[in-house]
Amino acid sequence: MIAVEGVVKRFGAHTVLGGVSLTVAPGEVVTILGSSGSGKSTLIRCINGLETLDGGRVTVDGLDVADPRQLAQARRLSATVFQLFNLYPHMTVLRNITLAPELVLRRPKNEVEAQARALLASVGLAGKADSYPGQLSGGQRQRVGICRALAMNPRYLLLDEVTSALDPEMTAEVLAILARLATQGTTMLFVTHEVEFARRISTRIVFLDQGRLIVDLPTDQFFAADGGLAHPRIRQFLSKMAPSSTVAGAPVSEILA
Amino acid sequence: MPFDLTVLTPHLDTLLAGALLTAGVCALGIAAAFALATALGVLAVGGGWAGRLARLYVDVFRNVPFVVQVFFLFYGLPEVGVYIDAFWTGVLALGLVGGAYGSDVVRSGILAIEPGVVEAAKVGGLSRPAIIRRIVLPIALRTAIRPLGSVFVNLVLSSSILSMITLDEVTGTARGVASETYRPFEVYAFLLAAYAGLTYAVSLGIDALHRRLNRHMADNGAARGAAPGAMEGTA
Ligand SMILES: Nc1ncnc2c1ncn2[C@@H]1O[C@H](COP(=O)(O)OP(=O)(O)OP(=O)(O)O)[C@@H](O)[C@H]1O
Ligand SMILES: [Mg+2]
């Protein structure tokens, strides 16, 4: 279980996370919604240990990420997919995927390569193993990013706006893969602006507003008139999302109607 | 007197031995400079006392004339009981000064890396040494290798100063031959060719390394802003 307990994060005088608590249990798909600057990325970065905490605690299966030793262990349990892919530009697609499983998990090279090729095939990139990231489209790169994360056999997958740098067609490619992962029971903590998609695959939705988690509800309740929608901030947020949210599922206007 | 290279024939062995010695001291000096430049470049990026120390080292060695460093190593150190022969003094001096200039180049190469790429390696669980060796340096060197090449070429040129510490490298040897034969034109023509050959060899090596490090298209690493396709390797 990922447990975020009263996490505080400041940048200088600016408190970005003002005591956030959240849990993600195995099998759950939890989506974090919130307007730009509300602290979603910062929260993800507090969980994978890229930011140091100014208060509170984050544990991954009991491992405290504030402790360097435990963080090293925790990083074997979760994997992150990034908005801007962050592939290693000097390595082939295959090497991007096999590097950490080989070096960190110390798994045998041929086994890892076989898994990497299978993962690439599963996202329609079987022929790209020997290409370099710079030779791929954005959607292809993000699919490699997902393969790289999955090759760690993570218990938890953290995804921060993984489609927001992609055009609608590429977004659809990537979301289809994530939807499949969700139905396969992959545990995910998911930051996205694709509200329709979140609604379709999430078990729970949390709403972050100016560094505070103001709502944490099962998906259907989040979209219920007496649930999340009762909250003015959330109504406002969803109505702003409406025009662009046509990639998957029903348009927001129907939900709000 | 007409230009007549055959006057060099009796001295060819001496001159070639000098050229070989220069090549040797430069090759080792460049290797030392490369190692030191990478180590200092990595350290200088970081904060803390190690970073400050690395930057101080660079400032000191870049602001002292090379000949003074050489004299200090060769004539100064024996005073405190440290004896290094002329050849290894040369290697050391070239390594120390080349490391200082080169580290700045490596450092800016590292600073130009997309932070997200390193973050991806961190959350993947790679150790700090593994990140430096497998991610940071290969990406930084893609852009740093050419300016490092200029530093190395300068080392070859600076190595002529080593004749002042009794090393029989090519410049000192050539001066000897010139005063013996009274044929400075031919002798120094040979010297010109020798240095041109050595620096050309360095450039060839750098080109090969550059191609190897950039055998893929430039993308989300250090080389952003390069013309599209400009970094595409041919290897
Ligand atoms: N390294 C940093 N230094 C200073 N301020 C930062 C830093 N990282 C984030 N912030 C600030 O923290 C706040 C939250 O940023 P964060 O990236 O977590 O928001 P977000 O919810 O992910 O937004 P978006 O939807 O635009 O991605 C913003 O005001 C941002 O400017
Ligand atoms: Mg963000």
C-alpha cells in the first residue's frame, strides 16, 4: 500500500502541499484531479522520492521514502511514467527498458530482454527495439516509457499527465494501453486531465485544490450530484475541462447535466 | 641555401625519437586530463565542499602559467622530497592543466542535460555511480567531446614547454638539431609537420568518439537546440 500521511511540501515560502493524506491499496486505480498548480506533480514526486518532505510521511509497503535505504527498496516497488517521457536519449529503446531491471533488480539479461520485447510487442512497437528515442514519435516514446516502467514489474505505477504532451491520436494510443493495464488489475496512481478516461478506469478519484485534498471518493460517488459534484470547486473544474474531454467515454456535459 | 630535406637524414632518428616522446607524453597526458576532467566536472556540478574544492582547483590551475606549474613540479617538489622524472612530470603537468580546462567543458555538458532524464534513472532505482557512468557522462560527453578535443589539441601544443625541464621532446630536439646543422628552415619545417600530424591525430580520435557518442539522433538529452539531423551519426 502507498500511504501518504499529512504530507507538507514547501518551495521557499510557498506551501505547495499543505498536509495531504492519501492511500493507494493494491488493485486500486486512483486518479488525482486538480487544476494547474494545485500540487499534483509535486505529490507524485513526494511519493517516488524526487522531492524531500517538509512534513508528514510517505510509505510504500511500509518503507519510508524519507530514509535513503528504504527509498532504494521502495523504488523497486513502484515505477513512474513521466509527462515528457524522459527516455535515455543515448540508449536504444530496448536498452531503455532493460537497464534498471538488469542493474537494479539484477535479473539475467536474456530474461529481461525477452520481457522487454514482449512488452514492446504488446504496445505495438515490436519493430522498434533497436531504434533510438529520437527516432520515435511522441506517442511511441510514451509507449516505450510505459514499457520501461512495466519492466520493473512494479506493484505500483505512478503516472503524471502521461498524455498531455501528445496529440489526440497519440493520446488515444496511450490511453488504450493504460485502460488495458487497469483491467488487468495493475495498481495505478494517475494524474490526468482526461476526466472521461479517469472516470472510466478509476476505482477512486481524489481532488487536489491548492495543496489540499478536498475530496476522496469512489468514482461513481465523485461524479454524483450529492458527492463530488456537490463541491463548487469540483463543479467549476469539471465544467472547464468539458470542451477538450472527448477522447474516451461520455462527454462531461452529460455528467454535469 | 635551397630547401633540402636530405640534410635532416643524419638526424632523422633523433628527431623521430623526439616526436615519439612528444606523442607518448601527450597521449598519457591527454588520458590523465580526460579522467581528471570527467571527475572534476562531475564534482563541480554538485554543491557541498567537494564541489567547491573542484571549482577552486579549476580556478587555480587555469590562472597559473603552464610553465610555472611545470617548474614547480620539476624543480619545486624535490625540495620537499618528491622526485618525479621529466617524462612523468610532463604527463602529470599536462593532466593537471588539461583536467582543469576540460572539467569546465564537462560541467557545462552535464548542466545541459534534461533533468527529467536523470530523474527517470533515479526513480528506476539506479545508484549514484551508475547514474553518473551510464546516464550523465555519456549524455554530457556527446556535446562536450568536441570542446574537449580543443583542450587536448592545446595540450599537444603546450607540451613543447616540456623541453625546459630536460625532456627530449620534439621541440627541444629540433632546436638542438637546428643549431648543429645551421638548417633551421628544414628542421622547423619538420617540427611544423610533426605538430600538425600529432594534432591531426587527436582530431581524428575526437571525431571518432564524437560519432560514436552521437550515433543516434539528438533528442531530449543534452543536445537540444542542435539543427535537426545535425547530430545524426554515421557509425
Ligand atoms: N521546484 C520547484 N520550485 C519552486 N516551485 C515549484 C517547484 N515545483 C513546483 N513548484 C510550484 O508548486 C506548485 C505546484 O506545482 P505542481 O507541478 O505540483 O502542480 P500541478 O498540479 O502538477 O500542475 P499542472 O497541472 O500544471 O501540472 C506550483 O505553484 C509550482 O509553481
Ligand atoms: Mg503537473
